Amino acid sequence: MATSALEANTEYYDDEAVNFYKNPAFKRDLMLLTKFNAFAIIRAATLDPNTTEVLDYACGAGVVSLEVSPLCKSIVGADISKGMLGEFEKLKAPNMTSKVIDGTIPPETQFDGQKFDVIFCCAAYHHFDSPKDMTVSLGKLLKEGGQLIVTDFASGGHEAFMHQHGQPEGEQPSHGHHHHKHQQHTKSELPMSDEVLEKAKTTIVHKHGFASSELEEWMELAGLKRFTFDTFPRVHAFNTDSVAFAARAFKV
């Protein structure tokens, strides 16, 4: 049984990798969020198909990498889950390669000195024990002039995030933001069994989204400048709504 968020994430995603697209409703909503993340990355990043070397950190099955791959020279997809990287290998484009990450040691020590023009991390910060430390580590993997782009749920705009990951009924988040009522998943709509949903909850460290000020502070600690934070119109997925952001900064 997992005893830490890192172990829980590795165990969960290894076990569930092959099941992610088997439920039609879950596949539909996951692909919707994939398109959103790809749009956010393409909109924020400076990409050149002849020169841009990209790192997709916490890449999962590589569905965002696949969308971005025609616009860059190469993409390395890195993840702690060998199961998810197995799915990555099944769908990868010719310029995509995968790399298993050891989550117990700093990421910047695991790329043999390789640096990247663009690093993106999509909808994974809520799984990290320390997003601040992760930001500093990813900053060390950037080339001079490189960009770090992070997407996740914005604080105050994460109804889907809380609903999907099991906010207890009647319990309100501490932020004091207004939240709408949403219809519950029916049993037939559940993308995963109750047992797997309970297991999924153990992978989530930060359940209330992130504020612009947090991302800006972490980017500054990483030595990154020219910070921007864009939020996007609400996206309806998993039977409810959420607001996501794309935060970007440069190594200059």
C-alpha cells in the first residue's frame, strides 16, 4: 500500500494506464482537456519545427505531446509511471521519446546535462508534494531564453477538480469562493470503479487549485522572468465546470 503521494501516483498510474480510454464518457472528457492543454501550450510557447527541443514533464500517455509534436524538433516525455510511458510509446510521433523519472531525486539530475527550449507541465502540479521545488528543478533544465509553461486549475475556478477528486458532501473549500451545485455522476457514467476513484484521491496533494501569486513566486525562485498568467473560459468536463490557467516565464 502506498505511503506517500509519490508512491500513490506511481502505483495508480501504472495500474490504470491501459484503462484510461476504455470508458467512452471519460475518453471524451479527457480528450477535451487534452485539446485545451495543447491549445494553451501552443498559444504560449515559441515553437520552431527545425530547432525547438521540448520536455513534457509528467507527460502521462503523451497525448499533449502528440498534439504539439508537429511544431517542434523533438519532445522528450518524462514521467514516473512506466505504465503511462508504455502508452506513450504506443502513440508517439517519430520525434517523441520517453524517459522514466525517479521521483525520489531532483529531475534536473536525470537528463545527462540536456537542456530544453520549452518545458511544459500539464495538469500535474496538483500531484506534486512541492510545486515550488518542482518549479526550481524544471527551471534548471531550461536553456538560456527557454520557457517554462505550467497548466493546472486556478484557485476559485476548480469546481470540476474538487468534484472529481471527492470533496466530501457539504464541506466547503477554505478559500471562500462561491461554488455552483453540479449534478452527480451516475453509476454508468463513472470513468472508474469506486475502488479506483478512492485510490485516485490519494494521488492529489493540492485540492484547491493555484493562484497567480503562487506561480509567480515559484517562477521567481527558479530565476525565471517575464511571468504571465492566463486563465481560460470554463470548460465543461466530467459533468461539471472548471477554470484552468497557463503560467509562463522565461530563463533570461
